[in-house]
Amino acid sequence: MNLTISGHHLEVTPAIREYVQNKLERIIRHFDQVIDTHVFLAVDNLTEKEKRQKAEINVQVSGKTLHVASVAQDLYAAIDMLMDKLDRQILKHKQMLQDHTRASIKRLDIGEQDAAAA
């Protein structure tokens, strides 16, 4: 898996990089066929009191690219929400792949299944 972490108006420190890598291990544990991952971290200065931390990720799996974004006041909270959303999408994609491969066998008639097995 190729991992790219970039920041906009933000310096990506080794602590942030390690935090993202540790959170991505949970995703890899659920679905290990990830080809490429690009994490984009940004700080948007809206006003003096309110700073908006944004985290986005693009995950390329075979045949599909998943995009997830989250916004929070704390960068670590944004990363946590991002990984939760990505985890749900990865599990949904994995379930879809499993259902798709089994769907063709379920739709065959009983006579056709016996002929296919022989």
C-alpha cells in the first residue's frame, strides 16, 4: 500500500504521520486489498476564534476509489471521524464484493446447479 500524507497550511509532523498510520492499520485489518492511499490535512482560518481542521482521504481499491472527508475543531478529532467513516465504507465495499460473488450461484435453478457441479 502506498501512503501519501500532505498538508495545506499545516506542517505534517512525525506525530501526526504516526497517528494517521496507526489509524489506517484498522482499515487494513478489515480489508487488505488497498492499493493507494492519499491523506490530505488542512487548516482553514475562518475567523480568529474559530479554526476549522479538515481531513480528507482517497483510498484506491481494485476497481473503485473511495473518498471521505471530515471537519472538526481539532485535527485529531477530524482524523478519528475520518477513519470511522472510511471504516464503514470499506466494510460496505467488502460486503458488496462478497454478496456479488455469491449472487450468481443463488439465482441458478436447482437443475442448473446440478449440471454446473458435474
